[in-house]
Amino acid sequence: METPTADDLLQFRDYSATNSGTPAQINVNSPTHATGGGAGGAGGGGVNYNGQRQRGDPLSDLIYDMSNSAQNIIGGGGNDGSGGANASLGSADGGGTAGGGARLSFLTIEYYQQFFNVDTYMVLERIVNSMIPKRAATNYLRMNIGENPDLYGPFWITITLIFSIAISGNLASYLQQADDSYHWHYNFHLVSYAASCIFLYANILPAILWALFKYSLKPVDATDAVETDSASYTPSLLSLMCIYGYSLAIYIPVSILWVINISLLQWLLVITAALLSGTVLIAVLTPALRNSQYSLFLIIGILGAHIILAAGFLLYFFHSPPEAAALAAKTTPAPLIKNILPKLSTQAVAGDLPPANLTN
Amino acid sequence: MDSRLDMFEDVNTSPSLEGDMSIPGKRTTTTTAQHGVPEYNTLDEPIRETVLRDMRAVGIKFYHVLYPKEKSSLLRDWDLWGPLVLCTFMATILQGSSSADSMSDNGPEFAQVFVIVWIGAAIVTLNSKLLGGNISFFQSVCVLGYCLTPVALALIICRVILLSTQTHFLFFLRFVTTTIGFVWATYASFIFLGQSQPPHRKPLAVYPIFLFFFIISWLVLSHN
């Protein structure tokens, strides 16, 4: 412990002497939560990063405890469906009870209700924050998303995006061939391809980023007491998945606009959307990027992955039909040949898209 | 001790528990009747009556979906017969054949439609429960399944329209029919499921229902 006089003044608690041997209630380094990388509850985001702090820093302890108490007073009133665990969070113990009371089995539904603890306006707010750069505060990642990461937004945004891309892709191919007297059909495979692509992006990439953040932390100078806390901050896995899920929201209106078959417009939309959401990603992740040794590489990696995703959507789902249309134009004037080679034309026409894409 | 014996005696001499098991026909009791439990002895009735009773219950639910005024019967006596019939019917009609005919449509397989309907209903229900809704799992799946009725009707009408050669006007007609079916289905399920959510989360719970019916209506519309 540091010099007692100044810190004694700062300590409003009665049991300051027993601070190091705090009772089991405020057991923030308990095993269940120190190891839970992504399994945080409503206060779990706070508990999670707390597991990496040293408890012996009185000023930051005080700040943390008071902010936690304040949030639990507010949050306890707003939790209506989060089950018994969060309802038991009193204002007295702050983060401690969050560690003790939230020991729900992951087999109960109340455990998962923690991740759906959002209201309508919160979801809308997060979506808008993901589209407009600089709209969110600088500590958005830590204070807003980190304290209450939700899975509602990412899950439903990815599902909507999958179906909007599949539907718009089919519409685009229909419109591109309407004048060729081509018998249009519905290509259901687009749904499966879109689904795998988007789920991989929204889940694997945050996991990789989380690992990179965790293991590339800059070594921290212990003498600088105030900076220690924010300098050792790495976002939790759930927060990263939340951020990435919401960042895909901008592609939903863009995918609907991709139906318009003007190439220049499509590319313009791709670039605008990727730039906007890429900027938002970088801006939101700045507190964590600052702490990493490879910050420049991470920035380039994040932006690169985003641009590749957007361009990939455009090229794969909205551009290859011209090849299929050319093949169809060759086969339709020759119905006899079509009957003889039914499988070949069905495959080429029915959008076995990888071969068409390879010939691009 | 005495009072306990008294209580047992009381229960033993209660008229609703005494008697033969082989009482023919209906017999109403005046004691506690629970919801959903038949009030009469169904052990001896002919099978035809049992089947007809269940079919009547299913029919009443179809009627309540088409004219969503009274809310309680669908939720109270849920069953999954209606959704099964509707889902099988729609999947059979919507499946595209992968035959050698190149003019055939490459639509969804039977299994894909089946999975979309059932897994989709399960996911929407799970979402509503996770957001804190107080409705049971099977009640919600029942309501979502029964609310497919307007969409199935739209599918039948579209199939009839597809029998003639296609023009833009007929496509527009199919589009309008499908849209009406979709709006009707969403409205009906909103009436039934809307009350179970806290008000500040209602849009969050309604949006997946909207998406569910939108996807199924899209499958109906794009079938040709």
C-alpha cells in the first residue's frame, strides 16, 4: 500500500484496514470470473476486466466501486427479465455481489437472459452509433458496450443481413436477365453461402482480435498509478462480438440498394459503406488499440477484413450472373441441345456460382 | 393427529373420487376444473369422438387465426397439429424438383422449408423468452405455426394463378396476394404474442416475427 495519509483521506469506508483481506463477498478474483473470458454477465464486463487489476490501488478501487454501485442502482431498476441473479445485486456491494450472485448454470435460461438485457432504444442507439463515425463517446467500448454487451443486436443483424443479401442477389439476377427471355428461377444456395460467410466473419474475426489484443499488450509501467487501469484494458470477447455484429448493420440497406444494376453506383456504395463502418470500428476500438504493441497492423487488418468482406459480397452475389446469362443466351436458341445436355445447362444456368466466378 | 385423520377422511368420502371406472358416457363434475383438462371420462368413448374433438379444436384455432378477435383459446389449449399440417403442405408445394428438366425451378427442398419453419419458430420463441417474455415455449410455437394460415392461403392462390401463362399483371397479382398474406399473418401473431412482452421491448420481440413471416412469404412469392 502507498502512503497512508493521502489515501486515508480518500477512503470513505470504515473497514479500510482490512482492505487486503476483504471478505469473500468482494471476491473479484474468484476463479469463475477470472477465467471467464467471454462469459460475463450484466456486471460481468466490469468483473472481467477487473480480474486483471491489482486490488491494492485505492484510488482506482474507489472509482471502480462507486461507479459499479451507481450502475447497479440504475441497472437494478432496469432489469426486469434478467432472472434472480441480477435482481440480487444490491447497491451495497457493487461488483462483489456481481461475482457472488451471478453463479447461474449455463443450462438455465436466466443465464442467457443476461445477454439480452437491452431495450428498444438501446438497440437503435447502438445501430446508429455503428453507422456514424465519432458519434459514440471515446469510452463507448468500455463503459457502454463493455458493461452491457448484448447478443440480440449481433444475432438478428447477421440473420437479416444473410437474408437481405440472398433476396437481393436473387432479385439482381432476375433483373439482369429479364430482357434475355431467360426463365428465371430462385437460387436457394445463395442463402447457405451468405450464411457461412457472414457467420464466420462475425464470430471468428472477433475471436482472433480478442486473442491478439490479449497477448500483445504493451508492458505497463507500474509507477504511473492512474494510467495502469486503462493501459492494461483489453476488451472482452463478448464486447468484440457485439461491436462487430453491430458494424454489419450498415450493409443491410446497402445490399438492398445493390439491386440497382449500375456498376459505378454499386462500387461507390461498397466504398462508402466500408469506409464508414471501418472508421467507426477503428474509432470505437481505439482505447484497446492504444494498449497493443501491434496497433498499426491491427488497424490495417481490421480495415482490410472489412473491405474484403464488402467487396466479396458485391462480386460474389451481384456480379457473376452475367456469365450465366451469356451461357443461357447460347442455350436457349437451341432447345434440342438443351434437352440432350440438361444437367450441364442446369448447372451452368442454375448458378453454380464458383465456376462462373472463377471464369471472371 | 386427529385433525389429520379428519382431513384424510374428508378426501376419501368426496364424491368426485369415488365410483366405478366403467361409467359410460359423459359425466360432469362440479369440483375444480382445470384449463385444458377434459371434464369427463374419455376412457370409454369411441375413437371417432376423440378424433372429432381434436379436429374441432384445431378447426377453432384456424378460425381464430383468420379472425383474430379472441386471444385466449390459442394460447390456453395449444397444440401442434395445425402447424404440422400447414408446414407439410407448404413444403410439399414449395419444393423445387431437381429433375433433368432445365425449365424447372431450383427452389428450396422439402427439408429446407421444413427446417426454416420449425427452427425459425423455435428461434423466434427463444428470442422472445430471452427478452423476458412470459409465454411458454410451445404456446409461442403453436401461435406462430397457426399464423402461417394466411400465408398458406396465399400460396394456394398463387399456385392457381401460376396455372396460366405468366404476364406482368399476373405477377403483380401474386405479389399483392403474398403481401396481404404476410401482413395478415404478422398482424395475427402480433395480437396473440404482443401482450407477453414488456412494453419497452415489444418492438425487439416483434421484429423477428416479422422477419420470419417475411422470409416465408418470400419463398411463396418466388415460387414459380
